[in-house]
Amino acid sequence: MPRYYFHTENGDRIRDDQGEELAGVEAAREEAVTVLGEILRYRGASFWDTGSFSVIVTDDGGRTVVRVTAAASEEPQQGAPASEAGR
């Protein structure tokens, strides 16, 4: 099974030197979303101070296979109807 590494970035990059063996890229994508969700849940309201947080997944060769980023903004998304802006 291939090994994938889940690095995190929020201004500083924290490298994952252990990695995790997974079935393939699709499993790595799912795990990246899970990891990002856990980080956001842990950070709670302090996420607003960070502004964005990313999980970067690389393979054994160091190639990026997926990057998932969550970004915080107090501005409504451009083009979003006003009824959705407050959600």
C-alpha cells in the first residue's frame, strides 16, 4: 500500500514525517478532509485569527496529490444572494 503524508499549513508548515498507508489517492483525499475537519473542530473560534488552514497530502516521492484548504472571511462571498450571506 502506498504511504501518504499529511502536512498542515496555517502560516507555518508542519511536516508529517510518519505518514499513513492508504489504498490510494481517493482514500488520501477522504483522510485529508477528515484531518482538516478535526483541526477546525479543535481550533474552534481561534480559526478566525488564522484566516486559513490547509492540509497538503504528498506521496512517497514528495509529490503533492491533494491540497484541502478552509478559509475564514467575514465578507460575504461575491455573487452570493443576500439571503445566503448571513448563513
